[in-house]
Amino acid sequence: MNNDIKGLCSFLGMIGLAYVALLILIALFTGAKIVKSIMFIFAFSTGLISLGLTSQVKSRLFCYAKSVISK
């Protein structure tokens, strides 16, 4: 995949995660029931970030996650 496309995917994914954080704050303060929307946007943003990462970074993140979970 082209590096420009990877960068765009990472950028859009990070904007999506920031939007999820904002929605969580709104839900906490107003009591709005938007959990399904939050989960969908979170999953989509995480997928975009995953597309934007190189294989080396993905393998390092998986190794780190495994080490944290196994402790």
C-alpha cells in the first residue's frame, strides 16, 4: 500500500478515536444512550489505524500486548 494512503488511514483513525473520546464525555455528562454508535466508530477507527501501520509496528504492538496480558 502507498505510504500516502497509510498516512491518511492513520490520520483518519486518530481523528475517529478523538471523536470517540468526545462522544464518551458527552455520554457521561448528559446520560445519552449512544453506546452502539461509540462502539461502531471505535471499531472502524481502529481498523483504519491498523491499515496505516507497517508490519514491523504491528508485530511490536502485538508482542507488547502479549507481554502485558501475560503478566
